[in-house]
Amino acid sequence: MNAPIRCRLLLRALREPAHLAELDLPTWDRLLPQASQAGLLSRLAMLADDLRLTGALPAPVQPHLEAARTIAERQRHAVHWEARKLDQALGPAGMPVLLLKGAAYVLGDLPPARGRLFADIDILVPKAQLGRAEARLMLHGWHASQHSDYDQRYYREWMHELPPMSHIRRQSHLDVHHDLLPETARLRTRPDLVIEASTPLPGHRCLRLPCLEDLVLHSATHLFHEGEWGHGLRDLTDLDALLRLGMARPGWWSDLRTRAETLNLGYPLALALRYCHWLLATPVPEPVLVSSRQGLPGPPWPLRDALFLRGFSLAHADCALPGSALAGFLLYVRAHALRMPLRLLLPHLLHKALEKRRSESP
């Protein structure tokens, strides 16, 4: 499919990295800001290295790629360090601690880790152990960021995670989850099954990695239930890399679909398969695409496509389609509507709007 999106330059670079050698300097002047703002410049640098293209690229481009590569490598080392610290803090408690998203990719040495940038570490612990986990993390220097009483209630009663934490000395950021979706979300899933299917991370006492199917499903759920789409393309490239890794396994597509049904996450999986195939040419078989969409609720697919393609186009101003700003707002509202029933959503949005207005008043 030929997607009506203006990120074609960035998308082609991701799909066909050998094409980077053909780009002239004016084209690089467009590509570098797009990739940087989308959180994908380090990934492009790694792709160029893999094909031994870096030395053949225009000289002014090479320092940008080198800097991006250096940042990604430093983050990789930092994540390994933080994982050891988390293991020291939570290991004695005897609870399973699952690494999620970027940290799981890096510690699991998975394909999406190549050039992956992220701002925080995500972990998942059993809900029954949440208070104990928070107490031990606080003893080891992690503390909740400043939040109002309302925000504390929002996280602790309605959400699937504690208020974001940061380390008082290292300033590392940590999100502690007890579920993949909020307590009040329309979809309900089974975090206990995700924990049960995880595997221990060698060399650590309590850290574990979700199975590959669950990494795919959590990444898809996170992407298509979030209201911030500036890094939507980056998250889609994570999914593309995970899906391509799984394809080497016999029965992968059947296993993935069955797992999605077990966890009640068929809808985000269908969206992930559609847009990975559409935008990144992920080789998803046509029967899999068709079967994944069958029986799903919601508006007609052309309306969904119009919304989500504009969401992905928010990667950079040069990529924006007509109506992208409105689509961004609608995706923000949609994310909250998926998280909370109307009786909670309307008072919440009103509260946040008044809070923002007060903060902006002189």
C-alpha cells in the first residue's frame, strides 16, 4: 500500500537503508531534523553502520550520525547500570520484576534496542507487591516526582502505575506498573499471565523479560492507547523489529493471535499489524491482516486510517498532513476515553484544563 503520509523520506530510509547512500546534502538537510525529532536518528546511524555506508555519506552528515550513535550507546550503558540498581533494590523482596519496552529490548539484546532512545525505565510488578516495591525503591533513592493530591489519587486509584519516580542522585526516571492498562480502561487484560510467561534475566535476582508475544502486545497497546504521538513512528519501528524477529519462529502468527485473544488485546494488535505493514512494509501475510480485523468494534477503517496516519505524521512539522493538529487533539481525547469512563473522564479533563489555565496565568 502507498500510504498518504509526508514522512516518505524518513519511512524509505527506515525500510530501505541502502537508499541513504543515494541522498544528496539538501535531502539530508530534510531527513536529519525529521529523524531527530521522531527519535529515530540513532537508529538510522546504526542502520548505516550495519551496511558500512557511513564513510560514503556526505561529510557534514557524519558528525550528526556519530553524535546520535554516541548518545544511544551511553543510554544503553545507563540502562544496564539502572537495571543492576533495580535488582539490588527489589531482589531481596523476592518479587518478580518485569522489564518493559526499551529496557526489555536493551537487557534482552533484542533488535529494537539498536539505536533505541528513551527517557525512562518501565517495570511491572504484581499489584499485591506494589506497596512493598515502592517502599524498597524509596529506600534506595527513588522518589515520586512532585504531584498534587489530585494527581496522586489519579495514579493510585485509576491508573496502572505509580506516579513517575526519579532517583535523587542519578536523576534517572522510573515508571512502576502493575498492569498493562489502567484500572478504569475499557479493555481489561491479565498482567498475571504476562508475569507467568516471563523468563528470568540471567545474572539478576528478580528481573525478568516478557515473552516475545507479550512484548509485541504491550508495545502495540502502549502505542495505540497513548495520547502523545510525537514518537509514534519510533514505537512503530520497535513493533516492526519485534514482528520480524518473531517471524523466524514456526507458527508465529497463529501464536501471536492466540496470545492476543488470551490477553484481550486483539484490537491494538490489529492496528499494529495494519500500520507496520502499511508504513514500514513489515511482511505480514494478507490472511493475518484480514483475520486480525474481523469482528473488531469501532468506526470504519477509512476513518481510523485518516486519524492514525495523521497521528504518525506528527513526527515532524515537515511530515504533517492537513488536519494533523486536530487529529493530535482527537487522539489525546481518545486516549483518555479509552482509559476512563465518561463519568470520570469529563471531570478529569475539566480539572486538567483549569489547572493548565491557572499555571499559565500571570
